[in-house]
Amino acid sequence: MTITDLDRRTAITTGRWAALHDRSITECPYDPAGDARDQALALLWVRTYRRYRPPV
């Protein structure tokens, strides 16, 4: 499993964008049931999303 800097930046940027534009957390583009790479990127995406849009 290799996660590049571009993969990380993409997950962070899209997670932040989704949170700031009132998108649903279920729109995460990474499969949390997928391979290890997808799981790691999904976790990063959701953490970023939650940072910018905490639960109500």
C-alpha cells in the first residue's frame, strides 16, 4: 500500500470542501470496506470532514 502526497492532499481538500459546502458525509469517494489504501484515505477524508463540520 502506497499513499502518495497527492493522494493525501486530495483526500484532505475534498473532505474540507464537502464539509464547507454542506455535502453529506456519505459522499466520501473512498470505500471504507475496500483495500488498505482506500481505508486509510477514507479515514483521512472523514477526519478532515469532521474537523470542518463537527456533529451537531
